[in-house]
Amino acid sequence: MSITTRDKQIQIVSCLTEGMSIRATERLSGVHRDTIMRLGERVGRGCAELHDRMMVGMRTGRLELDELWAYVGKKQKRVKREEADVKGDQYTFVALASSTRAIIAFRTGKRDSANTDEFIQDRRQRVIGAPEISSGGFLPY
């Protein structure tokens, strides 16, 4: 097993944050896509832990709530019943502080009441006070 150098790791993370695909990053860096995915997962977990530690006790006058759509593994119409929880349509719920453009809370999952409730509970624990909230009108908010 070879060890990826720090410079190569920085190159890989830079490519991914610029929006390059994993396969394009593989071609550019010469590092196998499985290694790139493991590095991406490790960096992502570190970022999530940092966000959990830093984004608490926030004061903001206005929050914007929105969802970003993506599909995982396959399009929703091709998803089998037993795969429905982990594949197909997935949404990333985002709470954005209007003044600073900081992401206060986020959650990825199906666009249902259960995920929405967990997202809102996370947002409530992070924000002090009662900010004005604007959203796209998604009913479970």
C-alpha cells in the first residue's frame, strides 16, 4: 500500500472543491479513484466535526432555508423498493445566515417530514433567539 503525499492530497482536495469529478481528478492526479473517495470521506468527516464544534450559539437576524436536489446511485424511477432509503432522490437541507452567508445547519436525506424535523431541531440548537426565517414554502417547515 502506498502513502499519498501531503502535496498530492492538497491537489486532490483542490480539484474536488473546484467541482471536478472523481474520474477527472483521477486522470489529473494519477491517484486511483478509490483512494480519492477515501480521502474525500476523511476530509468531509473532519469538516462536519469542525462545523459541529464551531457553529453553535449563533446570533443572526434572518435565516434562509432551502433544499438542494441530487440523485444517489440511480434516478428515482429506477429505484427498487428495498433501496428507497439510500438511493434515488436525496435533498440537502440548508439553513443559511443571510448577513454572513454562513451555513448554520445542514442535513442530507429524503425530502420528508422526519428529515425536515431533524434538520429544524439541529437549527434550533445552533441559533440563539428567534430570527426571521424565509423559505421556498416547503410545507413541513
